[in-house]
Amino acid sequence: MAGDAEPYTVPFIINGDEYRPEKTFDVISPETGKLSHRCGSASIDDARKAVDAAAAAFPSWRQTTPSVRRDIFLRAADIMLRRKDELVGYVLAETGATESWASLNVTLTVDFIRDVAGRISGIESSFIPTKDANVNCIVMREPYGVVLSIAPWNAPYILGARSVAFPVAAGNTVVLKGTELAPRTMWAIASVFHEAGLPAGVINSISHEPSAAAAVTGALVADPRVRKVNFTGSTNVGRAIGRLAGENLKPVVLELGGKAPAIVWDDADLDVAARECAVGAFLNSGQICMSTERILVHRRVRDDFVARLRGAVEQIFPAGGPAPVLINSAAVDRNKQLLADARSKGASVEVGDADGGSGTTMRPVVLGGVTPDMDIYLTESFGPTVSLIDVETEEEAVRIANDTEYGLSSAVFTTDLRRALRFARGIEAGAVHCNSMSVHDEAALPHGGAKASGFGRFNAQAGLDEWLWTKNFTFDI
């Protein structure tokens, strides 16, 4: 009987072949609570096999011409579009995201891949004269070697693909350690590139059950053949990755958590501000590192803005529609605890139902009267909750915007460009978006943060430069 068929098990891709380890783990749909499929669970030995393959592939891959790499990337982009329905289905099954969010993940990833493909031919060395008139220097730019890429579940194609595309475009090979919450999505990224003609061993994908994280990650970072690490995820785990890398003298690129502020000034177009804040706070159930978590609104327009924000939330996330799904029940519980703590200390519910939410679903909630003694003031909720804080002066707005360990993204709503620029100069974040939401990521713009939001850059030319190191060659003329 079809109903008795064994669930599909997601394999690894190691050295261009599917590889099935002995152990597996279950992948549960957060939307249905049922088994979606199973996935292989990597051991330390399995992880080393992936490094073996990447290390063996590196000498030949680094010698490929820019046009060869470019053409593989362009084919990969076309294949992603052709397989879009399949790829979207993996995101829906594993993360409970909406179809529009899953579809956007695929289309933006295609854009990222095409963008980096166009940059490959621009990798160049420099010819520099030295202090000796008879001596010149070529500053060569070379790939590191094997790269460990660790990617999360919340924007799986965007974050997974960029973690491998930029290192590979620069001539490195990669071990992609995909999240256990979306392993089939991560497998699909490697599958697409291999279908496009990527040589065996250049991208190797593995996943593991949560209990194996410390051992497998530690072994990979410590492996002397792994030369650089990139990680996107929570700040707590990023700190652990950073410590491991530091102990092994490995450079890292980290894109971590956020607590993005949105400043709404008294001259702002309040309809625009309300709409952009609603989407910026609650897109993908607030499970985006750039999500708006604090709205700093000028007291003069506070009541008018709140009324418009309420209308925007109700229009975008209607009460009669399905409740947004979060990745697991722990995420819902965390947000409800933050709301309960804030309310016990005097916060008010401006929009939504702070007592609602059950299982893996929770509707948007806007809190007013949030103060520094409340947990939600500093804690990244990574869910559908946002805080309203009243401000009166530019200095106060900037001070509160920066009163966080994070610094990834931000937004400013004003019709005065000079004021917007003052805010932009004062806010300690990797991006400030004027009259647009804090969630903004595109191929042409370098992406990354400050403070506990990490360091290094993904995307654009800066993202490609991260995966090349310089070597000086001096010679007599």
C-alpha cells in the first residue's frame, strides 16, 4: 500500500555522488506537525569524507577559467527557475513558510547567482611599483582552499546559496553544513549546481541531527584543510563558531542576529511608514535577521501612526486568514514569554492578541510603552512581535536605536533627506533604509552587520573579495 511506503530520506552529496550515512533523523513539518521526510545524520567520519572530497577537488577547480565558472553559474540560475515548483515545495514542507516567501527565496537566489556570475571575470591582480625603481610587484589574489559554510533555515535558498556561491566563484571548494530544520532545501542547492556541470567535490552538502552539532562542527573547523568559515545564524552560535575558529586561527565571516529599529519622524508619510513597518516586522512571521523589532515613533504623531499601523497589520495579516506559522513551538513560547514579561512591567498591547498563539502559530502583536527593564527591549524575539517606543528628539532616537548589542539593519521614515542622512550617520548598523522597511537584501549591495550582528560581508564585490587572499610577487626588471 502507498500509505505504508518508507518516508524519503535526504542524502548527502559528497564528491558529486549521493551518500547515505547509517544514522538518520526525522524532519517534522511545523505546519502539520507530521513527518515530512528523514535526513542522513553526519558523523565526524562522514564530515571528513566531505572535506576529503573538497580538498581533492580544489587544485583543479582553482585553475578553471573565469568563463567556465561563469557559465556553470548561469546554467545553475536557469535550472533553479526550471525547478522552481520543486524547490518551493521543499521550503513549504520543511519550514512552514508561505508560498510567496518560498517563491521569493528562489527568485532572489537566481538573481544572486547571476550577479556573482557576472563578477567572476572581474577578479584581478594588481601590478604595483615598489620603492626600488628596479623592482616591481604583482599582488596576486588567490582562493583560500576548502571553505566550511553553515547556513540556516529561515531564508534557506538565499542564505544557503550565497554561503557557497561566493567562495566557489572565487575558486574555493566548499563543505555546506546545512541546517537540520531544512536539509532537503540545502541538498537542493548542491543538486542544482551539480546539474549545471559543477565538477565533483566542489560543493559537498551534509546535515546532522542537533545532538551531533558540537562534535561535527568542531571537527570541521579544526580540520587543517578547512581554511575559512562562513556562518549565518544566531549570535550565540556565532560566538561559539568564532571561538572555535579563533582557537584554530581560521578567518570567519559571520552574519548573526539583529534588533532592527525603525524611526518614524513627525514629517513622515505615515501610510508608507505603517505599511513598511508592518511588513518589515512580520514578513515570514518575523523570522528574519533584519526584521523590524523596535519602532521609535515621534510623540507628535504617535497615535495617528498606531492607528495606521493597526490598519496595515489587519490588511496584510487579516484576522480571518490562516495564522502565520513559526519554525517550532519553542519559537512561539519564546515570544509569548517576552510579551508576558513586558506586560507584567507595564507594556500595553496596541495591536493583536498577546495571549494568542498555540503550537507553531502566532499572529502579529505590537506592544506599546516598552521600557529598558523589559526583556523584549534587548532580546531578539525572532518572531511576530514588535515594540513601540515614543521619542521626541533626534538624539534620543539615535541613542535608543543604538541601545542594543546588534547592528544589522534599520529604517528611517522622514521626508527630510538631511535628517535621514543624520540618522544614517548616527545609527550603528550595516544598513539604513530611508522610507523603506528594514528587511532589504539584494545582489548588488554588500550585506553584513556591526557589533554582535557579525563582521565581514556577503553579496556584491565585497562578498566575492572575502574569499580571496593576497600574495605579493616581487621581481627585478
